[in-house]
Amino acid sequence: MQRFASIIRLRPEKEAEYRALHAAAWPGVLAMLKRANIGNYSIYLRDGLLFSYLEYSGDDYAADTAAIAADPVTREWWSRTDPCQQPVEGAAEGEWWAPLEEVFHLD
């Protein structure tokens, strides 16, 4: 199992919309995440910053995330959630959710 964490900014004027979308997350999106071996997935919000944590239990993260990106239901979901977000300062060119480096873990 691999753990992944990332951050992105939430546009303040889109907070209510973003919360409403996630309060009723689409079953097709959730099913696609599970098919792609993603579990224990959470998103937290603090002071306009979204923090995402997930666990990946598959063998090919690149292929599984490519399958998510190719899924029509997920792409429609992203068309609704992406306008609510903006990359953090310091994100690489073309990077949306910026990955975080794990510096400590306790099981």
C-alpha cells in the first residue's frame, strides 16, 4: 500500500459549491476510484487550502490514474470541481493538485 497526499487552493467564492458536490459525491466517481485501487480517501479544508490523502493498493499507479482520467463520469465530475480549485503557489507547470512529501508516519 502506498500513501499519497496533495494540496490545492479552494476558490473562496466556490466553497459552498465544492462542499455540496462532495456531500453528494457521484456513485460512478466513487466506483471508479475503487476500481483504480484507491481507498481511505479524504479531503480536508483549512483556510482556503484543500489537503487530500489517499491510499493506493494496486500495482501500477500510473495506469490506474490514467484509467480514472479517461473515465467519462470522472471527467464530467472534474468539469464541476476543477473551477472551484486553483493550484498552489510553487506548483509545477501544468500541475493541479501538488504532491506532498511524507516526512513522518506511524502505524
